[in-house]
Amino acid sequence: MLWSLCVCSGSAPSISDAWVATDALGRKLPSHAEAGDPRPGRTVAMFYWTWHVDGKTDLGPANVNEIITRHPDAINDFNHPVWKEVGHIVGYHWNEPLLGYYRGTDAWVYRKHAEMLADAGVDVVVFDCTNGTFTWKEAYDVLGEVWSKARRDGVRTPQFAFLCPFAPHDDSRVNITKIYEDIYKPGRFKDLWFYWKGKPLLMGYPDNLPEPIRSFFTFRPGQPDYRRGPSRPDHWGWLEVCPQHGYVETTPGKFEQVTVGVAQNATDVLAPAAMNDPKGSYGRSYTKAHGLNADPEAAGRGLNFQEQWDYALKIDPELIFVTGWNEWIAGRYKEWQGTENAFPDEFNNEYSRDIEPMKGGFADNYYYQLVANVRRYKGVQAPAPPSPPLAIDIDGRFESWAEVQPEFRHHKGSTMHRKHRGYGKTFYENDSGRNDFIVAKVTRDAENLYFYVETAGPVTEPAGDGWMTLWVDIDRNKSTGWEGYDFAVNHKRPDGNEAALERSERGWNWSEIGQVAFRVQGSRLEMRVPRTLVGLEANAPLDFEFKWTDNVPASGDILDFYLYGDVAPSGRFNYRYHAP
């Protein structure tokens, strides 16, 4: 399916436009100075899978990357004993998602996806409904409810559309009719419909459809071939090898759509090919310019992905279609496309094409690479300047904060609890969501920094470590501190109205260097941090990053910022305070 978001050139700026981040490879996100102002008429679509439902989720999970790491001789041996040990599996995971081996009915996962995709600047998600007449209704019903609620909370979720079978055969007619009758005819999830050229978009064939379906949509049939380019004037692509084609030429040299892929199940002589083709598919480390990079760490650097982005940015279409977010699984076949023990679409860390963060491995590298390239394509709003210096009395009254700018915002409703089955016998339970951050502010005077944070409901009483913690990257240098954070305030349970300020002694080793005053009243907290405690001179210009967390375990693993409590802003994102 394709779930799409409308073109948002005229809408309010995204709250994540001014967020900054440095990924695990040290790559910083482009700022406004690099990406420029928002560019009207630029849309990002993400291929998205709702198929993690039905009987296949009762089996497994089976992690192919782990299996072949232990048994490399099993890669192209269908009868290898290890596959019998794994047992009957319908969908094999290429590796484990950061959010676990989740099912497509897990509302907690859909809420996480809504925020992550919104923060990345993704406008539309495209559901894969290319397999026969499957529409995965059980999953899209849950997603639709969760994303509609997220929109009511103010999250700019993607909207949706569907990618249906690649030919106008009977399965295509049945598939599209089911989608129309279940969603569009009764007007379900209408706030999530993606419109293209004045009508809801459907990536499918109109040829054998009756009225009123035929007149209801803007149709853009999918081109399945990775090299051929458009073979009809309304074709759109979903995945191609580099150099990609432009689809639907609007004026000479200008196009509606171009694809960008993380990797391609293709070889020099065959497309599609199995991802474990012995000749070598075009994995994450492959580029047209240099072939396969044999460095074992290359899979985490996004070489294929970046080459495709660079080419798409040169074409500069109205819409870039990215493949993909969360396919995760593939079947295993005795023989397919000339490969024994074939995995058609996903295989292992190198030969896979998901962007959604994984557990371990290259983690969230591809997510921030996505964010960086979306910014280069769409531009970002310029950051708001800070208000003049202002001394704040830490008295729990908060009146002075009304005049402080900028206002750093975060998503309301991001403390949802989780209790849901995953694949096989896995089960996920997480009730760590507690204080729901929605607004943060900073101001300063000659001697102090002042911090403010607001939650959607009353702040809970202090309970253990990790309550309402402030993290500060004072030098904006990821190589210092822990993951760049040089100071943590209130990571230890506070004593009265004073919080411990700790300094990182290289990595996850903290030493207390002082106490700072804070007050809480209702849903608001304010705090004063003397400049001297964080190594700043009086009246010195300021340029630092910060974030707030609540109820995140003290594990020293930054990926916990995706999983537990609340984190503002999310994941590796930070707020930047710049007062020259």
C-alpha cells in the first residue's frame, strides 16, 4: 500500500526543523545554513510494510544475520541442518528491529513510527499491497487509529496511499476494490489520505476498474523493473538501480517522481535477483561508481543510499520515493532466479534495505542519513533567535518565562505504554512512559543559564534516578563526554530543591561537581545552572545542545532514548541554544 501525506509547502514549520543531531559515525545534520529555506512542492514518500500480521507472526522469529554468521556454509544450502533447527518459518528477519520483533497490530510501534517519520520530514508512507489480493487490513486499521490520534496530539504524521499489484490483472482489480470499499468509500481515516493532483493517490492500474473507482483516484501504476524506466506516461517507480529515471515528465527535464533505494536485489545481469545471489546483489555497500566496498564496516555507512540520493537531488523531482522503512522479513525458497536457498528481498545486514533502526549493528545510522537528505531536498525553517538575557528567580512562579524565546517543542502523547505480542513467543511490555515533555526553554544572564521544561500533565514526584534529567553538550562535540553530553543534571534522585550536576569523565562515567537549584510546580520545572560549573565564562557567547529525559534506564546505551520514558527531542536529536 501507499499511505501518503499531502504536499506541505504551505503548512506550519515542522517542530524538528531546528533540531540538531550527530550520528554514530560523527555525521552532523545539515543546518539551515547548509539546507536553505523550505522549498515549496517537495514531497518525500516512504515505502512501508503493514504485513507483519496473520499466521506468519505466530512463528519464529528467525534472525538470518545471526544464523549465517554462525553457519556461513548455510547461505546457499537449502538443506543445511541449521534451517531444520530453526523449524518452519514463513518470514525470516534479516536482523532484529530496535523496537523488537513486533507485530503489525502493536499500537506502541505505530506511535513510535509516526513520530520518527514526522521528525524526519517524511510526508507520505506507501503501503506494500503488491502481493496478490492481500491488503493487511488488520494492521492498517490499527495504524490509522494511532496516527489519527497522533495528529490530534499535534504530530504531523505522514498520510497514506497504497501500492497495488504491478499489472492490471484480476488480483489488482480485487485488491484496489477492497481498499476503496473499506477506506475511501466510507471516508475512513480521511485526515490521513494523501492527495496528488487533486485526488487521492493510488499506485495501481485503472485499466480494469469500474466507476466510480476509476474516477476517484489519481492513478500512478508502479513500474516493477529496476532498469527500464517508465513504459507508460503515468508510470511511477518504486526501486531502481543507479542512475535512476525520472517518472512523469511535466515539462522538458522536469519530473514528478524519482526513486531512492537503500539497496537493490539486483546484479549486473539480473533484476530482480535474490539478495543472497552468489554473484553478489547490490547491497548497502555497493555503488555504481565503485562497486562493492569490502570493508566489513561499510554496510553501516549508507554508500548505496547516498549515491542514489545524490542522483535524485540532481533531478530534483516533485516527489522522492524512498525504499524503504520496515520490510524486515523475506521468505526462503529452494530456488529462485537461479539462486539456491534464495531470500528474494531481505537477507542480512549488507543485503537488506530497511531504514528503521536495528538493534545493534549500524543501529540508527540510516535514519539520520535519511533526515540529512530530506533536509537537503526540502530545506528547513531558519532557527528563531534567542530573546535578550533575563535573570529568572527559581521560585516556582514561572511568570518571567512567558517572554523567553525560542520555544523548543516536543510531541504530546509520546509516553504511551506497550503490552503486545511479537513474532512467535516474544512479548513486549513497557510502562516507562511517565512525564510527557511538550515545551522547553533556555535563557541566560552574565552568571547563569536557566532552563525550563513543561509536561502535558502534572510532573510526578521524584522516584529513583533518571527523573526529569537535563543533558548538556556544552561544546557541540560528540567526541567529548558521553555521546557528546558533557553534563547531566538531576540524573540522580534530587534532594529537596537541589539537583546534582554531574560531569562525564569520558563516556558513561560521571562525577558530581555541584548542586543546582530547581523548582517544580504543576506541569512545569525551572532550573538555574551557574556558568562556572559548566566551564563557561561570564557573559561568554553561547552555542550548546541539550535535551530532557525522564525514566530512561541508566544503561549507557543511547538507543534507550528511543525505547523508554520520554525524551525531548527524540533519539539522538538535540535542541540547540545559540546566543552569540
